[in-house]
Amino acid sequence: MHIALALPPEAGPVSTFGAQCGVEHAVGTFDLTPLADKPIDDDAQPFSRASLARRRAQYESNGYRLAVIESRPPMENAKLGRDGRDEEIAVCCEFIRNMGAAGIPVWCPAWMPVHMVIRTSRELPSRGGSRVTGFDLEEFNRTHEAGAHGEVTEADQWESLRYFLEQVVPVAEEAGVKLAMHPDDPPLSPIQGVARIISSVDNYQRMVDLVPSPANGIGLCQGNFGLMTDDLPGVIRHFGAQEKIHFVHFRDIRGTPEKFQEAFHDDGQHDMAACVRAYRDVGYAGVARPDHFPQLTWEDFEDVHSMERLYAIGYMRGLIEAVYSE
């Protein structure tokens, strides 16, 4: 199990500090919006083979192996089953083929129509005066117009997802790329009439069974899965035994799907050591990146984001080494 950092290709303080702390894997984050004036197989496209090879080389020059891409081309028409979905899916397929050719092994798509990751606060007080993000369904409903986006049913969503997976999974399998579907955040359905189907353990099993393939798997975001179940290590073992865990977000929360806030890795409601033991026991050998950091505050230090990641790296490294040495 390898620690990774979400990074842009360009060098910066976080990539420098991460490399100094011994992190060797990167999760790629960069714009994949197609250039409207270029065909999808043009080398200038951000998802082209040439573009991905250049980015991989940038990461390697900074001391990192590009292990996962978490950025995504536009997919809203595909998610909603609207006109234009075939063009979006064609871009995704081209992107996956080019990932395989560039030697980038994992893509993390997401299936959240209308609303992506939802938070109602980014300034909740946490330990020692730090600040965290949070979600409160009642507050969200008070501040957003109900029904503004119309109704999106679960049946519609499953049909759109099936259509998508039937086209991209065979491409991924042929390209040697694994798909790691990110969960809905928060894992609630519906939200103001919009179904969110990647929101339960049972639905995740249904998704991987929808188009069976070694390429069709999950991004196990512990914060979201921890809101879906009372037995997070058991879920890790369940999907790990099927070799379906292709990527991990190492994080924790406090609360319920309807009202929760982020937490430090050592201050949430789950036993993180038990989770690492589960990854060890199922033989997970992919990357895990720390995510949704509390915001550290210090009036004379501006680059707090580096410090947040440094704390997470140290905690994860100590926990992993302790568990794997048992």
C-alpha cells in the first residue's frame, strides 16, 4: 500500500515537501476539457497520448510516478442520458486508451449528476482551532431551490450508468487501465429530486456486477464509505477479496450522511488501524492518498496546505509501517 499525493504536474511546495518525506506516487489533477476546435485524436487535446506522456514526464521529473488520474473530461450528458452523451463517452474512451499507452494504470471517474461534491460549510471549528468542511442536509435544503433541476430517477441513473460502462469498461480492459468509481459525496439519494446511485455498499456491488470485468472497480473513499456502513474494515475486506479496490482516499469524518464534518485522520469515528489491517489482509498494493484535510491555522505561516499534507503523510506512514510489521 503506497502513499500518494494529489498534485498538478507543475512542481510546487507540496510536491517538494512530499518528495522529501519519501512519497513517490502522484494522483494527477489537471484540466481534461476537450478543445472544441480539435478532433478527439489530435495531439493537442489534453487527454491525448502526447499530452499524457508529457504530463507523466513532468511528474517523474518531480520525483513521482503518476499512479492515478482523478481529473475527468466533461460527463454530465452521459450521466443524465442526454443528447451529446455519445460524444462525451467517445472522449472518455480515447482518454482511457491514451492512459494505457502512456502507462498510467488507474482512472477515477465519478457519477454525481447535477450536484458533485456538496458542502455547506468550509469553516467548522475543529481540534485546536483548525477548520474543517462539513455538510448539513437541512441547511442545504434551506439555501437551495428544491426541484430546480427537475427529477432524475434511480432507474434513469442505472440505465445511463449501464450505457456508459458497457462502452468504457471493454476499452479499459483492453488498454490495461483500471476504473475506480468515486462514491457520491455525500452518499445520500435523492437530493432535491436528483438520484445519486453510487451511495451505498449494495449499489457499489451492483455497479461492479453490472459489467463484470477486472477493470471495473471502485475508488474506496473512506469518508463516504464510512457514512454508508458501520463496518468499514469489513467493507474493505468484502471488495478487496474481489480485487475491486483500485484506489483509496484515506480520510475520516464524524457524523451521519445527513450531517457530518471532516476530521483529522486520528480524530474521526473509524478505527484507521483496523482499516489498514484490512487493506494488508486483502493484499491491496495500490495507492492511498490523504484527502479533505482540516485547515491548519497560524497567523505567520501562509502555506498551510503544505503543513496539512505533511501531518497526514506522517500519520499514514507510521500507521502503515506499524500494521505491516505486526
